[in-house]
Amino acid sequence: MNECFASLSEWRELLNNDFNRGYLLGVGVVLTVILLILLLKIIFALLLRTRRCREITVRAADGDMLVSYAAIEDTLRHAMTRYPAFKLHEVKLSRRGKSYYFLELYCHFDTAAETAFPQQAVEAKRLIFETLAKTFGIESVRRVKIRLEGIGIGKEPEVEDDSIAEVPPVNPGF
């Protein structure tokens, strides 16, 4: 018990000096600011996180309409046939908040096309926005990302064969 009081008296001696009090106050302020920044970062990360979603809600005066991910993906695959240089592999639909949706398209690009990738990507994005607005009335998609995963020189990208080879039956008589 005397050791505890001895350590308290040592702290009191440290706080008697103005320099030491200022130093401890500065350390306390820095630690408080760091903790507040970490707390704000956690709060903003929770509020602004990106989530995958399976449908888009289109608001209307007489009721809401839900457009599924599969319908959006099929429509985009059909619309992207206008650009034969793009080979669409995957479409991801994500949202941030209640009304901020964005699409991410994973594709291969054929370099034998007449125009360059950036020009066709801009045109494809414009086409996607128009298609979603005309077909479903979706205006809430704010951003479209086209992620180029590979290029092909006048050929289809190679896809692995996932089929299982047929195994010959085993003859138990031998």
C-alpha cells in the first residue's frame, strides 16, 4: 500500500513543474485527437461502405418497381453486342447509401477493333446509361466502371473447360 502512495507522490512531484504539466497536457491532447480521428474514420466507413445488391428500386408515385440483377445483366449483355470488341465476362451491381448505385463491368478487349479502347469505353458507358433509362427507367445508376481484364489480338479469350471427362466403367471381373 505504501508503494501505491509513493507512486502518487512521485506523480505529484512531476506535476509541480510547469514544463511537465504542459508536456502531459500536450500528450493528452494528441492522444485525444488520434482517438477522435479513429472514431470518425470508423463511423464514416460504416456509413459510406459499398454493398453488393441484387436489385434496383425504381420509385414511382403509384408504387415501387424492383428490377433484378439478372434482368440488368441480360439487358447489358444484349446492349454490348453493338461493340463486338468487348467480351463481357461479369457484371457487378453495388450501392452506396439508399439511392447511389454503380455498375462494374469486367471484360476483355479485342485489339483488332477499328477504334481504341478509351473511345469505345466512353461510348459503351453512354449506351449503358441510355439503355437502363429507356428500358427500365433507372436513373439512379451514377457510375459505370469498365475493368479491362485482358486483351486479345483478333481472337476470343481462352476459357478453361470445366466439364468433367467421362471415366470408363471399371470391369470388376478382372
